[in-house]
Amino acid sequence: TKDIGLAAAEGYDSIELSKRYTTVTMGPSQGRFSQLASIRALGAHTGLTVAEVGMTTARPPWVSVPMGVLAGRPFEPAKRSAIHGRQREQNAHVKWAGDWRRAYDYGDPEGEALNVHERVGVIDVSTLGKLLVRGPEAGAFLDRLYPNRIADLKPGRIRYGVLTSDAGRITDDGTICRIDDDSFYVTTTSSGAAGVEQWFSWWLADWRMQAHLTDLTQGVGAVNLAGPRARDVMAKLTGLDCSNEAFAYLAARRAPIAGVPCLILRIGFTGELGYEIHFPSAQGQDLWDAIFDAGREFGVRPFGLEPQRILRLQKMHVLIGQDTDSESTPFSAAMPWIVKLDKEEDFIGRWALARASEQPADFALVGFTIPNGEVPTEGAAIVVDGDTVAGQVTSSRYSRQLGRVIGMAWVPTELAADGASIQIADNGRRLQGAVQTSPFFDPEGKVLRS
């Protein structure tokens, strides 16, 4: 108000003149916030009433205009795989998954999951991050990034790995396939693809190792063909010997499928016999169509993200970012076996993980079952001693294959034992669960390796 008082003293006693002297009511607000206050202030200095002072003339825009309106139609960038159109034609329910638009299900998620167990299903996993690391020091480079051993992987073999921060916290996971002596094909989570590529690039620049990084995420598509009849479908699509003796679990092969050059990984996030097929994105629809043509007699059906979540939960496969948080280490997340502290090569997070191995965590990630069929909300609290919150549910589903409710949760370490009873507080409900530390489905992995 000091400037308005000076304006009045100088003779600028109308609001329009005062506006030009002080710039009050100018700018983006056009007086919407300052007009009444400035009129009253000028009236106090001139002895005029509010009505006598009057109002300033507002200039357009009179209301706020979103930047998107000025730039064009509202637009939210979205990534879609090369097979997205085919999935729409198959009546996929599409939802957001990070910055991707993905098939959530095809109308019957539990039925789609059951079909993978009984026949064969196919899911589009093109959203996975895909990095090619090549060079004479590629193996040594990956050994510095992962807490388990990578450099001793034989060509044509695959290994699961988690990435950790300097503090030993889990940041991402995926598979590493050694293609040849100097080439590794690395997959990451869909949401973590950009972050992992940036992480690899940063360390590669800092360490100046003889390795080269190429991001293949957009140029390479992928599908997972899974189920007891998956091998029968493969036999109709490729001349590659897919018998268990010739193509074992955690092996990789390069071969044409329906005429499309592919990298085939014998892995399975679903818990069933599975082939993860990677191919040039431009040929994705052709390969998708060929799989359905070949698999029709075996009952092939597409399945989406929700059925996959049921299937992975049955195997207690961890979803990074859902079952883990910024404080989770491999030790607390039931993966102590993946940390090789005796590895000759130093690696990121080694010091912190060595300390974590010496000090038992306060909480542990476990599985649980609920006998009465009620599915707890993900995020529901684990309570002890009545109402003391001591953990939370991270994943929960009903499994038609198992006929019961299953889930994963963080619980106090003293409760991380098979058969231990836990209580879940969920929106006014109290549910009783029993802890299970081994996979709910095929705990010995016989189906995966069949």
C-alpha cells in the first residue's frame, strides 16, 4: 500500500492512473487477487468511497487458461507396444501401467490365469526394459553393478539379478542373458527401464570401461508364451528343438519363429513352462497372429497384466516398487542368496550389504494365506498387540488354481516363520492369516523346469 499512497500524493488519484503508476492489478491475475484491496487502499488515501474510486479494466484472458489450450488439444503422452492394436481387437481392457497403455485383462482375469495352468496363454511384455551391453569388459562392468556374479555366466545362459543402490537398497530387477563372450542382453522392469539405462550410462562414463550400452526397449518387442502346451505351440512355429533336454530352463536360443528372427529365453514369471520371445518390434503383429494361428488347437488365449499378477504371486515373485520400498534390501526381501559377498569384484552397495548381512532386519517379506476367502486391500496394516501397526500387505489376490486367498506382506522378523499367525486390519475388518515362506504354487520349481 506504500506505493499506492505515493501515487495518491503525486496526484494519481483515480484507480486507472494509480494502476499505471504502481502496476497494481496488472500481470497474470488481472486484478482478481489485488483489485478490491488496491481500491480500498486508494480510497483511504484520497477520502473517496470504493464506488467513487471505481474499478480497473481487465484485459483478456479474464480467467486462467491452461497451457495445453494455448498449445493445442490436451495431450498426455503414452507408450504403446507394436501389438497394442491387435489386443484392442481382442477386446482387451486397457489401463495405464506407468507411462504405458497395457492390456489389463481380456474380461476374465481369473479364467485367463487358469488357462495358463491348464493350456497355454500369451502376454505382451514389450514394456520390459531391454539393454544390450557389449565389449571385452561387459561382464566385468555388470559384475560391478549387480551383487551376484554375472561375468562367469556361460553364453546361452540366463541369470536373475537385482540392482542395489550405494546403500544396498533394491532399485530394480530383471534377467541377464549372455549371448556370446562379449555381449549381454539385460532386461529390467517396465517402470524402471529409463532409470536403469541412466544408471548404467552414468557408471559406464565414470568407470571408462571397454563396454558399450545400447537401449533396445522401443525397437525390440517381447511376448511370453506360457503353459503346459507352450512347447506344442513352439513346435508348430519353429524348427528349433524345444525339448527340455535341448532347451533347458534358464537357457537362451536364437532362432526364427514364424519367419521372424527371435531371441528366445526359457524363463517364466508365471510359474509355468514358458518361453519369453524377443523380436523386432516392427514384426510384432505378424508374430502375434502366428502364435494364435498355431496355438488355436491347444486352447491358446491372451492374458493381461492382472492374470500375470495372480500367477507371479502364486510363485511369490517380488514386484519391485510394490512388494519393496526404498528401505528394502535383498536380505529383508527374502533374497539373501542373490548377494555374493565373497565375489572378487567390488560392486555397488557391497559395504552396506555386508553390514545388513550382520544385522538381522526388523521386518521381513513373507507370503500369507487367508482361509475364509476374504481378500485384504493392498496396503492394509499388519497389527500386533491389538492395534499396534507392525507391517503391511503389499500384494493380495484370490487364486482359482489354489482355491484360496494368497498374498505377500512385511511382518516383524519374529513372525517370519511358516505357520505363524498374523492379523490384518483392513477398513474395519480383522482378518487372520497364516505365514508361508515358500512359493504357494510348485515350490520346488518342477513345473518351470519340465
